Amino acid sequence: MKKKLMTIILAAALSVSMLCACGGDDSAADAAPADAAVEDTGAEEADAEEADAEGADAEEAGDAVDVTYVDGFYANDGEKDFMIFFYETSNGDLAYVNDGTDEAIAEYTVTEDALDDGTPFYLVSVGETTLGYYEEGEDVYLVDDEGSVYNAAHLTEEEAEDLHSMVTE
């Protein structure tokens, strides 16, 4: 599944680079996930080697793409899985969003919003797919499009890949 996810990420990154090269809209937010730090897990070099092996199409186009996992959040309401994964690439930042119904991976925008009680949160949009999140101390919460809040967890890259493969099978 890791190969499939990396292939999707590389395809999205190639699309982003093609849009940028063709004068595409540069309106993607430069905002990164709040308090997200790139973790040096030693997997970056292995991922880069795997990306090089699997990204032959990108390399043929002259675009070597480095992909680094930044952070990820996961929640479940008993029926649906909610996920946000953030990646940095040499061609721009990408996010994978699964709102419990739809999923998307591409460049993303981040806007600020607030719950009915005034609690501020970040709304991550990838195309028409959106999911919000906020952090209070070490706790993280995901917010769906109806304003429902779910306790969530930070994910390592390995945990993110494992969860993604379980919900997409």
C-alpha cells in the first residue's frame, strides 16, 4: 500500500508542477499545520529511494520529486474514518484529506473558522473535500463539515500509511 500511496503523491506532485509550469493559480495557502514539525524518522531516505524507483514518469519529465511526511491526524466516530495527512514535496505542499465520505490528495488551502461555541479551528480544503482540526495542548480534534468534533490522534508516517491502507481496501 505504501507504493500505492507514494504513487498517488507523486502523481499529485507532478500535476502540481505541471500547473505551476503552465501558469496555474498560485492561491494555495502557505500555511502549514499548526505546531507541525518534520520528524526525522530516517525513513526520508528510504522514501526518496522508493519515490525515485516508482516515480520514473516524473523523472522522465525531468521532475525529481522529494516527498516528506509532516504530520497526520486520525479520528473515528464509530462508523466513519476521518484523516488529514500533510506532506512537503520539492514542488509544493500536499495534503491527503478523508472527510469520512470523500477523499482527496493535492495542494491544499487552510482557512480559519470557529465552532458555534467560538473555538477556533483550521479548515483544510483539498478541492471540494474539507476537514477541520484544532489542538489544545497535546490533544487534537477533528471537525467535520457539520461542526461535529471528534477526539483524534497524531500519526507517525507508518501509522498514517497503515490506516490509509485499511480504509481504502
